[in-house]
Amino acid sequence: MENEPATPEQSETEDTTTNRGTGKNNDNKNIITLIIVAVVIVLLLAGLVTAIVALSQNADAAAKWRDILIIVMALESLFIGAALIILIIQIASLTNLLKNEVRPILDAASETVNTLRGTTEFLGENVVEPVIKLNGYLAGLQRVIELIKIKRI
């Protein structure tokens, strides 16, 4: 019985059981992640409160930390300014690319479409219309031949 293929009902049951198990695992992972994030937030808040209390009692240490944080903020401003300059240069480069390389491609595509439009008009006037007229004449001729055969009999 182990080598026999599973019936559709058994396959569906196995699939739903597998999916339920996976769902429980995902729920457990989400709960664990949420607990870890909550613990980290509580620890950060506890550290912040401890630092504030310690610095409020020692003015010299507070002044040193203030100076260090001012230097860190100045360096951060420097990095952000450099990133903005690089971003502006990249935007200028993109604008140049669009102006000088994409515009000619679009113009060439537009010209190609206009050429195709003219070609289809030419083919419609010089090939399709005469074929349609010829088919009309041939259909009329065929009808005349059919009428003549009826009158002969």
C-alpha cells in the first residue's frame, strides 16, 4: 500500500496539513520577532533614562558628551551634503542623457512610423484597391456564367 499513488482526496488533505504547519511556523516566527523588537526597545529606553540621570548629576560629563554629539552631527551633515551633491550630479547626468540620447531615438521612431503610414497608404491605393476591384469583376463574371448555365438547361 505504500507504493500506491495517493487519491486526490489524500493529496488535498496532505497539502492543507502542510500549509497549516507552515502557517503556524510563520506565526511563531512573527511572535518571536515582535518579542525581540519589544525587548530591544525597552532596553534602549532604559539606557536612555540611565544616561539622562547620570548626565544630569555630572555637569562636566554632560558637557563632554554634548561636544562629542555636536561633532558627530557636524560630520553627519557633511556626509549628507556630499550625498546631496552626488545626487544633483546624477540628476544632471540623467537630464543630459534624456536630452541628447533618448530624444534622437524617439525622433527616429516617429519618422519610422510616418514612413510606415505612407507605405500603407501607397499599398492600399496601388495594390489592395485594384485587387478588390478585380475580385468584384470576377464575382460578377462568375454570377453571369452561373445565370447563363441555368438558362441553357
